[in-house]
Amino acid sequence: MHYIVQGKGTPIIFIHPPILSGVNFKYQLDELSKYFTVIIFDIRGHGKSQPSTQTLTYSLIVEDMKKIMDHLGVDKAFVCGYSTGGSIALEFLLTAPERTLGGILVGGISEVNTWQLKNKISLGIALAKVGAISTLAFSIAWSNSNTTAMFWKLLRDAKKANKKTAEEYYRYSLTYNCTNQLQSIPFPVLLVYGAEDKDFHSYGRLIHTNLANSEFKLIPKVKHQIPTKTHKELNNLIKQFIFSSK
């Protein structure tokens, strides 16, 4: 497992979606580590982490996160998931409450219930299955980059994704559903969505409705790629959220 830890203070661990890696949170690592202990990691079979010998599931990723925390001597942390990484953050809140301070979901989902998202994830499954990782990597790196330098950083790591592990990540994301368990989460949760990412607003509102202790925020003039394209706005929201949660 490849990970980077930087800074001091309240720990935050960031979770990336399929094909991408922890590099996607470069701006969070650089900026938020001035205030918090920021941990980014590459999920098995992604970026610089080795492929998994076990089938990739959210519960397995949660166990890996706990092992990284144990290795670093971190008892509890905020978990921040981007896109389908937000589902893993919810799984962490549900199954590892003793290790949890709260959650941050950036364009997150608790289930897949729209044809647009079903089709998008199904395409990811199909491309990963036939080994078209370079095609996926280019498309995802391009859409998430805000500079040429960031594009190449994202692309280098994305092209390393293991096709079997990436397919398993996509496939698990397609069927995961924790909506009916959300009411049992007592922790504070920040929900952040792009104002232009209208297909995901219903997902955010669904989670917000079912979480008693949650905030729902829209960032103007951005679609889904918030961690890179509106990183200053996102980082300010995270700072305010964590400081107010103490």
C-alpha cells in the first residue's frame, strides 16, 4: 500500500475513485496539511499500490485504511471520499465507528439509482475488463486536471491501474447501497457538490435527508471534479467543517 502523510493536527484520510490515485488530492495535501494531518493513499491495484490478491470490496478498503491508521498511530480520523470514494467513506462511518471523527463526501453517493450513472460505471467496467486502462486513464486524467502539469501527474498514476482490480472497484460501486443505513450514522458529515453537477444533486439530497447531522454545500461554477478544479473553495469548506466539529 502506497500512502503519504503530511502535517500535524486532526487527521483526515482521503479516498479516490476508480483509476485515479491519491495524487488527485495534491491540493488538499499541500494546503490542508498546514492545519491537519493529511493522509492520502492509493487503493490496491491503483497508482503505486500493488494489485490485490483478494477481490476488491469496500470492506477490504476500509480494513486497509484502518491498517494505515494503525501503522501511523492514528486512533480516529475524518474520512473524505471523492465520487465513489464517498461510498467508501460512508462504509467506514458505518462499520468502523470507533475509528471515526466524521465524514466529508465530495460528489458522493450512497447508491446508484440513475441511468446516467449506471451507464457511466458500466462503461468503466467494460473498458477495464478488456484492458483499456490507457483510454480510461486519459479520459479521467483529462477531466480532473486543471493544469498541464496536473494532467501528466494524474495520467502517470492512472495508467498504472490494474485492470482486474479497477474492474472490481467499478463493479462493486455499481451495486453498493447503504441508503437505508444512513440514519444510524451519528457523526457530522459535510456533503459538497458542484453547482453544475446537476446529475449528482439528487444523490446529495438523498444522503442529506437521511443524515441527521449533515451539511449540504454547493460550490459554484464547477461540475464533478471539485478536488482539483475548485480546490481552494473545497479546502475552505473542509477547514470550517472540521474546526466547527471540535
